[in-house]
Amino acid sequence: MKFFIDTANLEDIKKAHDLGILDGVTTNPSLVAKEGIDFKERLKEITSLVSGSVSAEVIALEADAMIEEGKELAAVAPNVTVKVPMTVEGLKAVKVFKELGIETNVTLIFSSVQALLAARAGATYVSPFLGRVDDIGGNGLDLVEEIADIFATHDIDTQIIAASVRHPVHVTESAKRGADIATIPYKVIEQLAAHPLTDQGIEKFLADWEKVTNQKG
Ligand code: E4P
């Protein structure tokens, strides 16, 4: 499973990039709004730093307008993936983007049949929102597994991005249940790297080292 970062914050993207684990970036209108920046400028900055897929979401709701907006976003850099909401209009737009050779990420997926429709329309990626499914009493990880099973059964090569990831267990379980990618906030990436036994181990190694060094000195 690959790692994307889910943010429009350049500092967080740089920090994840420096770890050598970053395969791509996803943004959404809320994440962009939080930064209070010009989105196209930020998209240029992100795509010049990260060579993998960078998802940029359309705001339009009608297919024709989505297509125009998506073409403009895709023109920013060759690694821009146009993010399209999972609606009937969105599916129409995905079909056209596929014909134009523009990658798409169909977002706001909450059922496996939505994922199947998006894949059949030609989506490069589908993004089931785990955390938001959990928020309403569902099981986001079961959704990922169901999509992965259906895609495997029908030999579908659309990639599954586990999105709306809130904690490390979402990441481990997404990997086990067949997600191709998890898109993760930087805070959770840091949590993934941490383990109390690692910290204790380092402390003990240093304490033992110091004992010997002090004896010699
Ligand atoms: C994915 O592409 C979305 O940007 C994101 O994961 C949404 O997560 P949230 O439910 O934490 O807003």
C-alpha cells in the first residue's frame, strides 16, 4: 500500500516528502480554504515538489462545467489528478476525462456500488471516506474490503484510496483489507512512526552507552 498525504499545507507536504514515503497528495476544497491561499499557485508548488499524483477537486456540479474546470486544473502539471464528486454528473465528467487521458479521483464514496460505478466510468482512483462512515455508526474498513473484493473479482484496475483516515488503525487495516493507497493527515503519519517501546529502547541504549563512556572518562 502506498502513502499519500491529505492536506494543502506545503510545510506538512515537505515534511512527509522528506521522510521518503510520499507517493502523492490529496486536497479538497475544505483543506484549501483552511490555508487561505490561491489554489492554482499552491497546486504549482505542490506538483513541483511531489512527482506522484496530486488530486485537485472541481467545485462545479454540472458535467460540462466540471470538465472545463478539470481541464484547467490538469493544465497546471502533468501529475494533477482531477478530483470529481461521486454524482451522476461526476460520472459523465469522468468518462470524458478518461477519453482525454486525464486521471481522475472519484471522491465522497460511501458504498461499494458507487465505487463500482466510478470504476466502470473510467476513474483512475476511488476514495471511500472511512472516518465519515464510522462517524455515522457504519464501518469504513468493511467498505474498503468490500470494494477491494469486488475490484479483484471483476479484474478492475481502478485504485482504492482509503480516505478520511483518522488514526493509525485505519492505516494498518486499510493495508490488510486491500486498499492500494491511504491518504493520511501529517499528524497521523507521525503517529504511525511512533512506538513507546522504540522510545524506551533508545533511552536504555543511551543510558547504557553513557555508563560505559563515563567509566572510561
Ligand atoms: C480525501 O481525499 C479527503 O480529502 C479527506 O480524506 C476527507 O477527510 P475528512 O473526513 O477528515 O474531512
